[in-house]
Amino acid sequence: MSTAKLRQQIAFIVLGAATLFVIVPILLTIFYVIKNGIGAISWEFITQPPRNGMRQGGIFPAIVGTILLVVGTMLFSLPLGVLAAIYLVEYARDNFFTRLVKLSVVNLSGIPSIVYGLFGFTLFVLFLRLGTSILAGSLTLAIMSLPVVVTATKEALESVPVSFREISLSLGATKWQTVRHCVLPYAVPGILTGTVLSLGRAAGETAPILFTVAAFYLPRLPRSVFDQVMALPYHLYVISTQVPNMPTEISFATGFVLIALVFLMNLASIILRAHYRKKRLW
Amino acid sequence: MPRRISEFIVESLIKLSGLLVIILVFLLFLFLLKDSLSLFGIYPLGKFLFGRNWLPISEPPRFGVVPLFLGSLYVTVGAIIICVPVGIASAMFIAEVAPKSLKHVLKSLVEILASIPSVVLGFIGIRWLGPALRDVLGLTTGMCGLTGSLLLAFMALPTIISISEDAIVGVPRTYKEAAFGLGATRWQTLWRVILPSASSGIIAGVMLGIGRVIGETMVAMMVTGNSPVVPKSILAPLRTLTATIAGEMGEAVSGSEHYFALFAVGLVLFVIAFIINLIADAFLRRARK
């Protein structure tokens, strides 16, 4: 074997080793959580409120809280994100305003989640007097998810061929008719994929909900959007750091349910993507 | 003409949402700035930026951001040392070495890593990684900077790998063909031709990964020891900027000096994130050209 070939062999082995260094801990982490948590998963665990200072019982209120927050986040981030992306792709001219919108989206995407938490607390909880509530938490998470929704929608709109628009316009359709009937329907899969992905992230986030909605211990279900709720990620944080003598099984099981929920959302997004890719017409 | 009217309304809404995005960022900055500036009315800016003591409930309180900044710096540098070489090497492997079927499996696994909530990784750090490091390295506590660095490196890896991989795959085929035509091996082509051409995209990925490390809160709060002192080394307990806000906001009385100080910490984070993002965006643009 020549030196060049030998070098290549060594280099590829090193690259492969680095990849293993990434992959193995992922599998170990998931295996570790499942192995230690599966024993405590039961119908009761999923459908009952916590009891005895959270050391017994289930996590039902936290599951409901997280689902409510995800739905609330979607209600705010989806329309705003999609409309903003339509503006950027279909309506914007290359001017100062457009550049400012683009810069804002880039900037939002890099802001640390805890800073969103601070912002949500001053703006929604204090300034707009929403209190620590589902509404305040959903709005905070929605702003955090916004850049992902905008970027995904933008990419989806841009991938629709220009000829679709040209034909529609040449037949006398207005700008909005073109967007509504000849562009948007074909961008739906991309928009959905991106949105579901961003919601999965919102479901797992803890920092933005710390001071805007999350309740330490609230074993009943919320009555309105102005109530606090428990949430899965915050609950896991609480029981793994703040509660002494916590049975580890319950912590692992909570982590297991959280991971499962986020995975299900990701899976939904992957299935959507695959399903629509098959039906793609161009 | 009702159609005209409805169309006008929709198009106005579309333009309005563009405007709303700008307003949101503006508001975010304004609210952070407003509450931070309230601090500097009662506590000197110099003492905040260069003070080496963070003692929010002592009498008089001291709000020196240096120990927190160093905490973030130690953890971040530690994470970068781990995740940048590993991330780029994995991206190279996935893009150019792995056979097609393996490639898909690896990419999905990296996506799975990206989706694991940070609080779960923090929990793993408390239960397993921290104690393991303590025993292996003979530390007094496993809740230290290094534990944070390792976990945060893993949180940054998906970002670095996926953006670098895109950059490597995006290098024009002709470059590769030309190198092969001159008799270069696959490795020589990858190392000398593809990697330099993809460097802008790779740097952008690395910058975004670093942004994630600095901004990550829960892992930092759960595993780095919660000790707001100037850290002696990465093996000592410390506390990051993010963990300080998350840990103390609940106790700070709204409108107090302490409360404003936490917003000032938030502003520091905002500015750091803003700069990192601008750099990443500049490199991304260059990569697209």
C-alpha cells in the first residue's frame, strides 16, 4: 500500500472514531433513560396527579400543561411566522425595511432561551399584567419558536417554482390570489414540518417558562388561560434538583415521557415530510 | 368591490407581521435595556463590568459580573475544544466517507440528539456523568465546569455537524473531479480541496454551535455546581451567566437592585449572542455565494 493510501486509511479511521464518539453517547443516554424509567411507567403514572410531595403518583398535570403550552405556542407562532415569511418571499422589495426584518429573524434565532424568559416575564407577566399564566408562557415560547417557523416557511415558499407564479399572474390573477392558490398549497408540507419541529423544541424547553408559567407543584388542571400549569421539563428539573429523597425511578420515568413526547412530534414531522415528498408534482 | 377589500386586508396583515417581527426584537432589546439601565442608576457600570464579586444578598450587595462571565467562558471554551474537532470530523465522515445507507442512519441519530431536551441531559449529568467524572478524576464534586462542558459540547454537536455537513456536500462536484483527475486520493481531496472550499459554512456552523453553548441554561444550572465565584479551574464548581438568571430570578424582588442586576446579566448575554449571530450570518452568506 502506498503512503497516500495508508494515510487515507488512518484518516478515515480517525473520522469514523469521532463519529462513534458522537453516536455512542446518544444511544447510551436513550438506553439509560429507558432502562431506568420504564419500570415506573404505568397507566396510573400517566393519568394521576403527583402525591406525597411529588414522590408518588403520576405526572398527569405536567403532561396536560406541556400539551397546552405547545398548542398555545402554535396558535401564536404559526400565523405570525407564516405571514412574515410570505411577506419576505412574496412581497418584500430589497429595501431597508426588508433587511431589517431579515436581520430581526436572524437575531431572534440566536437569543438564549433564558433571555426570552426574562423578556416574557417583564413584557407579558408584568407589563401586560397577564401574570404567570399559560397565556404568558405560550407567548414567550411562541416568540422563541418564531425564527424556526419563519425560516422553514421561507424555504418552503422559495422551493415552489417561479413558473407557478408567472402562469397564475399571466392568467390575470392578483398577487394574493396567486400566493393563496398557486404557492401556499405547495408550501404546506414544508411549513408543517418546520412548525412541528419547532414545537417539539418548545415542548422540551425549560428556561423560557421558568418565570412565565411553570408551577412548582399544582396537582389540579388549569381552569383558564390565566392559570399557571405544571410542565414536564420544569417538573423534571424540580424533582431532580429540589426535592430530597426523590425516588430516582420517577425522575427517569418523567424524563422518558418527555423524550417520548418530543420524539413523537419529531416523528410526525418526518412522516409528514416523507408523505408529501412522494406526492410532489414537480 | 369586496374582493379588493379582503385582499387589501390580507396584504396589510402580511406587511404588518413583517413589521411585528421587527417590533418584537426592538421591544426585547428595549425592555432588557430599560431594566439594565435602572441598575446603572444605582450601581456603577464599572463595578458591574469589572467587579470580581457576585454577592446579591450581602450587605451592601455586590454585582460584579466577572465571576459569571468567567464561568461561562470556561465552560464554553471547554465545550469548544471538545465539540469543534469532533463535530467537523463527524461531518466529514457522514458527508464523504460513510456509505449511503449508514449516512441516513447517522443523520437521523444526530437529529435525535438535537431533540433531546436539555433538562434531560442535565438530569443525566447529575445522575451519571458528574459522579463518574468525580470518581475518575478524584474530584471533591462532579458538579463542575468540565461536566457542563462535556454535556454542552453534545448539545452543540448537532448544529455543528448538520451545518458543516451541508457545507461539505455543497462543494461543487467539479472540484472533486478535478482533484481525482490529478491523481489525488479521496482523503487528499477531502482534506486539501473540499474542506477549504467548505470553510465558510463550517465556521458558520461552529459559531452557531458556540452560541448554543453560551446560551444554554438548564444544563449549566444543573451540573456546574452553582458557585458564583471566580473559578480556579474548569474542574472547580462555577456558575454561568445563564444559570445565574435562572437561579436567582425567582428570589429577586421585582424592581430591586438585584432584579435589575439580573436584567443587566441578560443584556450582556443578548449582546454576546447578537455578535456571535452576526458573525455566523456573515459566514453563511459568504458560503452561499
